[in-house]
Amino acid sequence: MVTFQNTQVLLLAMVLLAACLAKLTIRERVADAPDHVHGVPVPAGLAGLTALRRSRGMNVGLGLGEGVLGLALLVTSQFSVRLATTLAFAAATWVVGELRVRRPDAGCGCFGGLSAKRVGRRSVLRALLFTGAGIASLGAPMAGLDVLRDVRTQVAPVLVLELALFAALSPELSELLGRGSHTRGLGRPETPCERRRSPMPETYAALYDSPAWVEHENAVASAVPLDVWREGCWRFVVYPARVDGHDMEIVFAVSTAERNRAVRAALVPARVASPV
């Protein structure tokens, strides 16, 4: 039991230091998540969850905080450090869970620009396991560096197994390997979504397969859109709609990204034509 607890200290220290390094060195593209769709703001509670992705200053601050916690786990066995680490991972678990449910198009930013893909079950499970590791580390008698120096602790097998599980639950690993292959010229770098060619058939295919379309399909009053235009990483498609006896318009925002294309929808009042 003591060996397992000591291993969690090392595991959490390594994860925190890796997250710190990633946040400080690998930036995210922030143009993929607009705060408005056709003039309709994304609810503040949802937009706030992705503030870390949009603010370089907050990313750096969070990364430095993670680095401080990681170093503290290595050099001290103070209970307060373990408790702060556990609470930090518990908070991260809540944020990741909220992003998965309420902002499926947004990455968690857990490891900087490597975590730009939409949050999946693996990311939520990983955060839960790290929170559990934090709870287990509360009773660990040794600091991380002391564990490394004490050959009698025999933490290596447990640590290797947990790191393998961590890698299996980390979608960032494939992103990191992809960046490495692009650097060596072995792969085709992905074109930024704002500059990528996105034909209309691709947009319609993504739209018709989306939950947003299923939700509003019965309200759509015409198969022909009123307006179509593109802004940055999004193509907007506007349809006339009839909702509760009122003329409305449904604005669909379809991502132009190469993969994991998100679709959003917003109901707005119908535009009134100006008299000639």
C-alpha cells in the first residue's frame, strides 16, 4: 500500500510538470471557437469554460501553477501540497466533464496546444483517475525525490503500468507524434481551418449528420437556405423557420476544420425586407 501511495506522488509530479511544459511551449489556435453565432452570443457559462484556451496569459499562469505543484511534490511531503494537488485535479475533472457535455467542440487545453481536440470519454476518465491518484497520495510518507533515491521502494513496475494507462487515455499522444512526423517531413501538416478549402457538399454533409440539424429539422421551412457565408473557421447557413406560429430564422454554424467538425445552431427573428 505504501509503495502504491508513493508511486502516485511521482506520477502526479510528472503529469503536472508535463502539463506545465506543454502549456508554456505549445500554443493553441484560438480562432476555432467564436463567442457569437450570427450575432447571438454563446451563453456566458459555456464561454467561460474555454477562457483558458483563448487567453495566453491564463494559460501561462496555469502552467506555472502546475509546475510549482509538480516541483513541490518532488521536494516535500507536506500534506498541504498533496491536498492542493488533489483539489486541483478534482477541479480539472469538473471542467473537463462540463466541456464534454456543454461544449463538445472545444478541447480541454489540459496540455496546451496538444489538447485542442474535442473532449472525449478518455479525457474525462483520465481526469477522474488523476483525482483518485491525488487522494491516494495524501497518505504517502515520502516526497517524490526521496522515492527515486530509495531503491527499496520498488515503484518502477507500478509507475510504468500507470504511465502506460495514462498514455492510452491521452489523445494528445497522437497529436504529439503527428507533430513530430511533420517536423521530420514524414507527414502532411493539417491546413489551418481558417485557410482550408471547404466545399459546400462537405458543409452540408456535416450539417445533416449533426445533432443540431436533427433538433431543428422539423422547424426548417425550406430546403433552400436564405443565406450562406464563411467567416474564419466557420461557414454559416441560414434557413427560414416556423416556430410556435412565428417566422424565425435558424442559423447553423458549421466548422470548416479538416476533422472533428462541430455544428452549432441559433434561432433568430426573421429579417424584415426593407420597402423599396
